[in-house]
Amino acid sequence: MELNLSSMALTNTKTHCFGLIPTRSFLNPSKSLCHHQLPRVSFSVSSPHSLKLMTSRKVIAMAGASSRDLEMSNLTALSPLDGRYWGKVKELASSMSEFGLIYFRVLVEIKWLLKLSNIPQVTEVPSFSKEAQIYLQGIIDGFSMDDALEVKKIEKVTNHDVKAVEYFLKQKCESHPEIAKVLEFFHFACTSEDINNLSHALMLQEALSSVILPAMDELIKSISLMAKSFAYVPMLSRTHGQPASPTTLGKEMAIFAVRLSEERRYLSETKIKGKFAGAVGNYNAHISAYSNIDWPHVAEEFVTSLGLTFNPYVTQIEPHDYMARLFNTISQFNNILIDFDRDIWSYISLGSFKQITKAGEIGSSTMPHKVNPIDFENSEGNLGKANAELAFLSMKLPISRMQRDLTDSTVLRNMGGALGHSLLAYKSAIQGIGKLQVNEARLKEDLDHTWEVLAEPIQTVMRRYGVPEPYEKLKELTRGRAVNEESIRKFITDLELPEEAKDQLLKLTPHTYVGAAAALALAVDEAVHLGH
């Protein structure tokens, strides 16, 4: 009998953890009402220059670009994430790309101006009319690729990316009579890092809640389904690569589902932080302009209004400790998945799993019979790449000379790569799981040839009833010797044990000696932590 995972629906209504879609509240539960909807990006390729800007494929929609243009961009991409694997990671582009960074900078600058208009002591920025508020919000909601290109055009002159956003907003608002009066209050009392740290935090929050956590959940649910579906499928364990006490395939899958879900929960509980305290963290410029305002309180209100956790103790930069914690957690999730990938690879190698073949696919350029475990190998390879980048991010980002150096700036632009390789790995593992078939005949064969695994229960029962040297007697019978059903049963029959105990041992086979494995597998949903 072969059990096929590809036919099992992941939305089984009896599986209570299935069908759950994470929301922003996983990252900051107390701020769940705050939501920043990213704009839908669409544009046309109007010139060779604009196409050149798009070579790295950092946007989702490429309306107007021909299939040849897309293939050319695949071929010229420096990273396979932006080329060969683009289709599998493009969900991250709107948040983790240069476009995403500019978008969130625009959002933060506008929200800060709106915040200033609500501070009574800042009389120079009176409360905006409803129409003006709608106009400003419209810049955020309608932010387009053309807008982002305009910011980049300004940056060519300023050679300063954040200042380019400020100038862009002044241009957008200079024709509005009400907002035009307060243009100089864009970026008021801000250092660039006030804008950047909140933008990077919002980028991470969006990427995690909209892409990474849902992908983790889908993976965990796929493995949980394996656990329940194969709860009663006995298999030979292997410790040190040698036959060991039997288990069930489902229970072994349950272990991975629970381990992964634990790290997923830690990730969802990580507080994403932000600062807004000026050039060195003391509100120097703020207080010099308005000494009668409680600026730390204003900053806390502003940061938390964005759905982030306020960090009051900072230099020019938010120290990035939360990022290190977050990246380390993702890395540990990835480590567990590497363990899973390697185990599945080994089970396929042993014949415990078969893989569904697809017409037209080729496993080897010279050996036509090959059906390779490429999905799990792809997953493992990308997890290694992701973890190398995550380790660097977590080690480097918390370190900055004195009140700030600029080394974190270029490093932060690489967060998308680490998340992209992780996402690609999760999807590859899910795809591989969908191709698996359990080869129960092979599992049965393994168990039929390893009756020596019953030495453990026999010597344990012998201990209970005071039979001398139980371990030593079983060692003499089994270690390095061929053992079969007949020799095991003869040994049990000759033991001086109560008949009831002897009968129980005689009923055991390698197929039934699985302990509580099935029950553990079936209860996996109770142990798995997914978002609600």
C-alpha cells in the first residue's frame, strides 16, 4: 500500500490548526489595529533607461514588459532570487526592495507631519482640514513606481536618499495651498535614521506578517498532516545509523512540526522596535525649538501609532538588538528544517519514501532511472545560504561605533536576500512533501528483518520480575548475531516469568512495539503553535 501526500487537502476541516492566516498582530499583539496597506505597483516600460532600473526585479507587477524583457532580466540578475527563482519569492519584493524602503520612508515622513499638526504647542502647523488629510493620505495610498523613480531622480542630485524623499514630498505638496504653508515641517527635527529605522521596522513587519509567517505556517501544517496521516505506520528507528526501537512515521514527523512551531511562536513574539529621538537620541533639536513639549512622550505615541514598540534608549540609531533576536530565531527555524530535509532525504535513500514522478521531468542527464530528492536538496542549500546571511546580520547590526557609524546602512539593504532564500527553502520543502509516497512494503521489510529490537522490552520485563542479569543475557543473544522471530520466541518461552508477562512478550512484534508513538502523532495539533 502506498500513501500519497499530494492528494491530502491541507484545509482539512477536522484539523483545527489549518487554514489560519497570520496578521500583523502576531508581531505586536497590542498594536493589531494598525495596518499599512502596500500600494499595488503597476507601470509600463517607457524607455531603455527605465527598463535598466528594473533589471533587479524588485517590483511585483511588470505590466507592459514583454516576456522577452523578463527573460533578459532573469539572465542578467546577479542574484538567483531576482532571476531564476523570482517567481517563488516575488511576494517579498513590495516590502523588502528599494521600492518598499522608499514607500515606507514616504509613509513615515507624512505621518510625522500629521502628528505635528495634532500637537497644540506647535502652532506653526495648525490642524489640517479633512481635505488636506485626505490629500496627504492619498500620496501614501497612491504611491507608484513613477513616484519611486522620481525620488531616485532627485537622489541623483542630492546624493542623499532620505533628503530626496523630503524634497519629493515638498514637490508633491507645494501646489496644495494649506500644506504648502508648512513644507519645512516635513522632516522636522529628524535625523535620517529616525525615518530609516522606522521604515526598516515596517518593512520587516510587513514581510514577516504577510509572507514569511504564512509560509512557515503552511510548512508546519504540511508536516502536521504527515504526522496524523502516518500516525499508525510503523517504521524502524535508526540511532547511530543502526536499527533501534521501532516508532511510527507519523510520530517522527510530529517532532519536526512541534519544533518548527516553537520557533515560529518565538518569532511572532519578537517585538519590532523603533526610535524617533533625533541625531543622538536626546531630542536636542526638538527641545531647542519647543522646550515646553514632552518630546519623549510624543515620540512614543508616534512610534506606537505605526504598530511598533518604542525604544527610548538609543543613540542616532535604534541599536538593532531586536533584529539580531529576530534573525537568530529565523536561523534556528531554518536549522530545524535542515534537519527535516536531511531526514527525508535519508528516508528516500532507504526506500521508505517514493516520489511521484512528473511527465517530462529528468532526474539525471545520463541515468534515465533517477528520481532525485531535488526539492529537499534545494531547500537545504537555500537554508544554508540564508543562515549565513542571517548570522552576519545578527552579529554585525548590533555593533556601531560610539553614537553611530554608517556600516549598518549598506548591511540593512541585504535583509531581503536572507528572507528570500528562507522563503525559497520553505516552498521547496512544501513542494517536496507533496511528491512523497510512503513505501509501506519497504518499511515492513525493514521491521521483518530486525527482531533484535525486541531485546529492549524483553530485558525490561525481566528486570521487573527480578530475573538476574537481563541486559547481559539479551546482549549475548543479540549483539552482532543474526536474530529472527524463532530465536526471540524461544528465548522468551524459556524465561522464568509469570505466564501473563510471558504471553504479553510473545504477542510483541517489531511492527507492534511502537509504544505511544501513534498517540503522540495524533495529538500533534495540541502541541503545535500557529497564529490565530
